[in-house]
Amino acid sequence: MRLRRRTGRVMDRDDRGGGWAPVADAPQDAGPDGDHVIDWRNSLAAKRAPTRGTPQHELLRIREDISTRWRATLIATGLVLLAGLWLFMATGSSSDLLVPSPSETWGGAMRLYDDGVLFGDIWASVRRILFGYAISMAIAVVLGILMGSFRSADSLFESPIAFMRYIPATALVPLMLFWLGIDELPKITLIVIGSVFFNILMVADVARNVPKELINAAYTLGAGRLKVLRRVVLPHSLPGIIDVARINLAAAWAILVVAELLAAEEGLAFRIARAQRFRQIDEMFALLIIFGIIGIITDLSLRWLRNRSAPWARA
Amino acid sequence: MSHGTVILRPEKLEVHGIVKRFPGGRRRPEVTAVDGIDLTVRSGELVCIVGASGCGKSTLLNIIGGLESPTEGLVAVDGERVIGPGPDRGMIFQGYSLFPWKTVAQNIAFGLEELGWPREKRRERVAELVGVMGLEAWADRIPKELSGGMRQRVAIARALAPEPDVMLLDEPFGALDAQTKRVMQDHLLEVWRTTGATILMVTHDVEEAVYLASRVYVLTSHPGRVAAEVPVPFAPGDRVPALKRDPAFLDLRDQVQDLLLDQVRL
């Protein structure tokens, strides 16, 4: 069987293998009344022809987008899996664990609400994080920009910060309670200590990544060093700084929980410790889920803020 | 004039005996990037420096811009010694180096703000340059929405805005495709003719150098020295695309190319 490619060349089966070879003596512009000519692209032969290259499934391509439908399906699957695991553990009779069902957990949450402590606890914890983390980020932005911009500042601060960073902040909880009492001050101090060193070093990295050419361009346009920091380094670092804040926020929550477990009169973790004392596992579960919800909300808002404040840096 | 006083007026830009050595370290020898370069650019002149890679041409331009300091030697603009960067020496880099969070108009206005121009004057100057560069439709876009040629036009406008004494161009068209590059060359010539700017440009493209410059400095490599100073005789009005097919042009281009080829070491 012969067929004609779109290029006009007439092809026939290669007698050596299964491939196709051009036919040398065929009239190259033969019409329908010459050789048997069929359209290569639509022919059954084309479908059966040998192939080249390896096809990749849409879901298994490295760093390629997937369709919105697949994305939504997979996100929903992830959530269903998590919920399914919870249900399985709550109902599975084989389990020795006491896992409250979703409705029991909801009941626990409602009991906390009816006791009038739920929003007080949420606000107490969130307030501590807001204060402590704002102080931490303020210190980190100033020191980090300095360290990322000046080798001198980097040399001066890097070793002490690296040293402090390796002291687990949780190990400082007893000391801070001893020094600062059981008020708000030790908790806010602990949030600062628990996050500021990571924040400083990561902001410094962000500032170091400001292209030297942009700084040079600003110099040749008449900007002094302070102006370069304010008008070039800071705006270029802004999206990165928001990302740093987003990533290290979890560390701030972790240290706050430890502080509240040991000494507090309100707060989400304090309430968890209390629920444990009274064996109210449903309340503990409700409080854990509230942590997760707060985390997701702040994460999404900071992502939104980053994209909003620096649309130029969006991928 | 037998008893008059002869005053030697300084050239617009003078570079005297610039040496740049990068100190070595353990297992790393000292490197001399630039070894005694002299050159001058007169007011309103467009001069090109050509050299193979490793001739220290970017280092030299950074020294003139005041971004690096020379190991030895002196740079002067209008007879004043350069000791740091300043808006009197506008620089244009191969990578455009536009501020990505600023619009085209804001990028162009950056230097004017630093000089403390009042808002109204700033707006006029930006509008003027946007017109000169043909960027009217793009004034409120940010750099990532622009093509390479557009970005380099913005960079030129931004450097021109504070009316610098000298413009220093570091392979400005090196990242552009061949067609855009030719358009930009003619555009640069037009800007140069209309503004009367003094321009010193570094390039590795010999044809570009001969097409644009009234004098071409050919640099040696490893270390960079001036191998030759080649005057280009074509009048400013002759510098149109057809010139690139003129036998006299091709001849001169080949001469410079040969000078440069002698310097290439692999």
C-alpha cells in the first residue's frame, strides 16, 4: 500500500523493517487516478505507524500545569482522605484510641462556646501572636536588610544569631517564666525569641538576592546608600519578606502553645491543657481544629497580601 | 598669539592610566583585569570600546561610572576627578536593570526624584522622553510586560532623564535579537543626534562599533590594554543602514575585526 504525506512524498512500507520509506520511482505529484493515495494524517496506517518519544500523562509531568478540573478533584480528594481517616479512627472498634467523631467534636466546640470561653481563648492567643510576631518581624526586617546589604553588619551579627538560633526556644520557657512571671510579657517575649532569629537570617537572604545591577543603576541615578536601601532593597525584598513571615509563623505558634501549656489563664493551648485534666477529648479535638483553621486563614491571607503588594513578582 | 596664555581645556571624559588588579589568595593568583588604559571622549562624541571577553571592558566602564575604584589611575569628567557614582554619568547595562515594581514612567522618573525635581517638571520630562523613545503606549506598564528592545529603550530614557554629562553603555544590545539590535542602533544614533549626548559604549560587536562610533578603541585581553585607536571617518548623516553595505565601511570593519582577532586567545 502506498500513501502520500502532506509534503507530497509518496511512501511505502520499508521492506527491511516496519517503517516507511519514500518511493523513488513514484510520480511525486500523482493524483487520485494515479497510485492509491490516502491522507497520511487520518489513515489507519498512521495510527499503527511506529512511534517516537515517550508520552507523559498530564498528572505526571514535572513542573507543568494541570487542568482546573484535575486540580479541583485532587484538592477535594485530599480533604476527603483526611476526613475519611478521622471517621475511620473515630468509628473503628479495633482502635484503643479515644477519637471523638465529628459530631462529638462539634458538640465540644459548642460547649466551649456556651461556657463563653471560646472567643476569649482565640483572641488571647491571636493577640499574643500578633504582638509578638509584629515585634519579631520589625526586628528581622531592620537587621535582616542591614545584614543582607552590608558585609560588615553580616560579619558582626551572624555568629551570635546562629548561636541563639540553635538554642531551642522551648528550652527558654522555664527561664522566661522565672524572670518575667506568668503575665503576657513572658509569652510575647518567647514568641519573639522563638521566631526572630529565623526571621532575621531569612530576611537577610532575601535582601542578599536583590540584583547588584539594580543597586548600581540606582547609584548612577543619584541615589545615596540610604535611598538605595529604601527605594531599591526594601521594595525588591517586600514579597520575600512576606513569604518569610508566612513560613516562620508556625514556629511562633509552637512556642506560644508551650508557654500557654505551662502558665496561662486563657488561650487555646491553656484550654487544651484544661480539657485534658477533665478528660474532655471532644473539646481538645475542637481546639486542635481551630488551630488548623487559624493557620490556613493566615497562610492564605499572607499569600494574598504578597500577590497584592507585589504583582510584579508573581510567577 | 605670541604672548597669549594657552589654556588646555579638559576633555569631557578623561581616563588616565587606569589599572585594576584583583588581589589573589591561596591557590589563586592575582589577576590584572585592566592594565594602564588611557582614553578620552570629547563633548558630544560617541566612542566605542571593543574587546574580546576578558579584556576588562565592563570593569573599565564600572570604574568610569564610579561603581568600582581603580587600583591606579584617574578618571575625570569636565576636569573633575571621579571618586564615586553620580547622576552626571548615566549608565545602561546589558541586563536592562529596570526596577521591576515600577512602571515605565516611574522608572524614567527615578533619577529626577533623586535630584529633587518638582512633580510638574518631572512629569514633563518623563512625557518628553516617553515620546522620544516611542513608549507612549507602554508608560503605565511594568517591565515584565515589555519586550527586550522596549526594556532597553526604557533604560536609555531613564539614564537620559537627569541630563547626564556622559552616558556609559555596557553592551546595551548584547541581549537583543539581531533585528531588534539593528533597530536599536539606529534609535541610539537618533537619540545621540537629537540630544547631543556624550556617549561611551562598550561592545564586542565590531560592526556595531564602526557603525555607531566616531572613534573605536580596540582593547587587548588578559590584561586589558588599548591595542589601537581607530578613527571612523563617516559623517553622522551617513550612518544609515545602507552604510553597512558600503565597501569603505566593510573594509574598516574588517580591519578592526583583524585587530581584535589578534587578541583572541582561547
